[in-house]
Amino acid sequence: MPFDDTGNGGGPGRRPSRNVLGEALLPCSVSPMTGFFRNGCCDTSPQDVGSHTVCAVLTAEFLAFSRATGNDLSTPRPEFGFAGLKPGDRWCLCAPRWQEALEAGHAPRVALRATHEGALRYCDLADLKRFAADLD
């Protein structure tokens, strides 16, 4: 289970990480393996300056937007062990990048139960809910 160490440096007494709905954070993806810690979860820490906290369900439109704005996520980079992403993959996006995509009209859907509460520093819950892929 992921643990939140955003407040105390990872010491004893860490609480389980929470999602934007206030529940325990669920995994985003292990295939492809994602997350700042490459543990499958959109967990974060003070070292995660990009805030890789939004579990996005990628689309061709978003991948093209990301490439055009300087972050090519679809091209394989074998030297980094990165196979490249494709539509339908779930990936821990930087919350500011998701917000940028939203404002540009290219935001991908979001798995809220796998999106870390830290995303709320950059994104409104109402916006994330509008793009929810996992709400009934």
C-alpha cells in the first residue's frame, strides 16, 4: 500500500496515501509501470517536483498535445527502459500538465480513485470529476 510522506519525510506513523475522493489511493497501472516511484501508484513526495499525481487514461489527442508542447510520451526510449505510451494506457501525469491540457481543451479522462490528493494543489476536484473514468 502506498504511504504519504509529504509531511514528515517518510518516518514512522505515515498514513496510507489518499486519493482525491478521500479514500485509500488505488494503483494506476503496472503495465506500463507508472508513478514517480515506478510502483504503479500516483504517489508523491517532496522530491516529486512535477507532482506526478493524476492517473490519466491516455488518448491519441492528449498524446499529440503533449508531444506538441514538449513532452513526447509516445516515442519509445529504450535507453531509459521506456516503451512509449499509447491510447488507453493509464499513466501518472504531472498535475500541472493535466491542468494545462484541460485549459487547452485536450485533457484526458482521469481515474479518480488512483489520483493522489496532492493533485488538488493544481486541479479543481470539479474539473477532475468531469473527466472521471471511474465514477458511476
